[in-house]
Amino acid sequence: MTELKPCPFCGHPTSRLLFKREYCKDVEGFVAVRYRIWRICNKCRARGGYVLTRPQIWEKDPRCDWADAYRAEADGKWNRRVGDTDGDE
């Protein structure tokens, strides 16, 4: 698990992951479910960037193993700060 940085706005040390279920159509036109995952500060409610999972026919709990990579990506977006050079620019 990634070491999380404190909130960049208020400095609070804890944050939590939030999930929002969205309905969309997959490539074959079927109704599918995808999740928007992001991290939020427990004190000031500042948000990190969100990550979209790929559409799935069956609803799955985003706290399970299948979403580990998406949660890790959301953690990385939370830890990103202005001036960071991580080579993706």
C-alpha cells in the first residue's frame, strides 16, 4: 500500500476513498456499470483526481481485489503535488 501524503490544502493526515456508481453502455451496447474512484480529505473535503474503472456487465464491489489497480491510481493522484516531476508530461 502506498504511503499517503497529508491534505495539500489543510495538512490533515487522513483521507478516505469514495466510490460513485455510474451506468453506461459497453462496446456491445449493453448497460454496464463503472465506478468513479477518488480520495477525499476527512477534514476540509478536498478531492484528488478521479479514476474511472472500465465498464462491467455485473456490479462488483469496488473495495474488492479487482479494483486494487484503480484504487492505487487514485492514491497516486492524491499524492501528486504541483512541481512533482514524475516523467508523464
